[in-house]
Amino acid sequence: MAFYVHGFGHFHPENEITNKFLEELDIGTNDEWIMERVGIRSRRTILPLDYIKATKNVDVREGFKAVLYTAAEMGRRAAEMAIARAGISKDDVKMVVSGSSVGDTLVPAEACNMAAALEIEAPCFDVRSACTSVHAGLFLLSQMDPAKVPEYVLFVSTENTTPVIDYQDRSSAVLWGDASVAIILSTKIPSRVKMVGNTLNSSPAGHEKVVVPRAGHFVQEGRAVQKFAISKTILLLKRLQEEYQEEGRTFNFVGHQANLLMLEQVCKQCAISPERHFSNMEWYGNTATAGSPSVISMNWDRWKKGDDIGVVGVGAGLTWSSYLLRFEQ
């Protein structure tokens, strides 16, 4: 089922983890090492920088106590931008869906926390699929009976990942940043943007490749995950190109914001020119499921009639997903 997108929103916290900051942690890394491997110059964090310097976040429980923003507050800021761009009131939102890699609460659903921060009274539930949580939520909505879905649905996700990062581990410390995103959707009310081609697939045999244990640090099998991410991104992007690329329309690409060098390799394989590839990880890091939606949101005013955006996500599970945004007005 195709449905309509009325607005995207995003928020990044102010505290900046630069490559120079990481070098000062004395964990065996520097700007050259980081740029050669992942292409990231900076990330944002909800943690105080002094806290990271003093503790390197060796105790995840203390990290969550030190945060400057809750997930709900981050989500509220992104949602208010999306609602304003949609030109609606928060009272028009009749369903709230959320999903992320790392939430503040196991109970209640993060969607309830987000809705409370927005003062929205509506059905709320979470769809958790790690770095493909937004993709999974959109896929689920695409499978629903349009007649039974409210006129406006808010999907809002906060990815506060830095509190689960061990800043003694350079392979993790160089990657992650915090962000929140929000999308206003409708199955009934037309807008200038239609979402089509939602897909979601998983291979649970790889469930141990990327893990955030309860009250523990993020861990992954880096090489195996990167190989998986490249192959699945190429597969899904080529499928989107084959099905939706057409004369008279401009095909753009936004991938999972994990590794800039990886995405540049994908673009070469799929004949995506640099001016048609959009990303933000160089300055914001890997923001998990918030990555690709935040890229779209940050460029919201530039998209015009005739633009298509192929969006591909990969994540723990292992899971891979895609959709296409078609700008028709």
C-alpha cells in the first residue's frame, strides 16, 4: 500500500564529539585513522563532554543518569518540526508509533513517553528493529487496512546511542551519535510526497552480530556486519532503481548512515552520481535508525516535483529494508 508523507522533522543535541576530542581520550585514534575507515568528522551526544572525558562511560547505568536530554524530549523536538511542516495541529495526530535501538524505558512503550511529552492522547505502540526501526514501522503501516488507520499518524524515534558506548573502545567510539526524527503520515489525505515500495526482510541467523545487552555496551562483529550492509544495500538499491527509476524523474539515494566510505562504494556499484547521494554522517555520525530520515528532513525544502528518493536501511537482526519517496508536487 502506498501512503502519503506530510512532513519530516529532526533534532540533534548541541554537544559535539569531534575527532580531536576522541584523540584527546588517548584510545589510539586520530582524525586520519577515523577518516580513512569511516569518513566521520563529528558526532552529537546527549552526554556531557566532561563526563565522557572523566569516565569514558565505563558504567552504562551512570551514563543514562548523566544525560542532558531524555528520549521523550528529543522526540518532542523532532515531532514539533514535523507537525509544523505538515501544517497540522498535534490534536490532529490520532496514532503515535515509535521505535529505536536504545530506549529510556522497557515499560511503558517509548511512543507513550513521546506522546506524553507532546500532550497527545492517542493509541501508542513501539516497533523495535534496531537500526531499521523506522523502516519496520513504515513497513507495518503499509500492511494495514487504510480504512482502519487514523487520518494522521506520527512516527517518532529517538536514538540516544552514546550512553551505551564504551569510550575506551575506539572501534565503537568513532561511530555513534545521537539524534531524533519524526514523520507525519496519512493513508487517506494526499500530500506532495507519496511513499511506495516498502520492504522488510530479516535473517535471524545473524542475530548475534550486533548486540546491545540490557545495561551493557554496544558490540558488533564489524567486518561481518559491513560486508552484510554493503551487499544488502546494493541489492535493495538496484531493485528500487529497476522498479521506479524512469525518464523525467530524478533518482536520489539515501542509505543507512553508518560508514561514508561504504556508501560511496555502493554508489559506484549502482551508478549513483555524487550529486544524487545525500548523507549527513560526516558531521553527525551513525545515528542508527534516525540516520536516513534525518538526512531527508535536513534537505526537506530542497526536494521538488520530479524527485524520487530511494532509501535503504540495514541493521541488527540481521535486517534489511527499503522504500521510495516520490515527490509529485
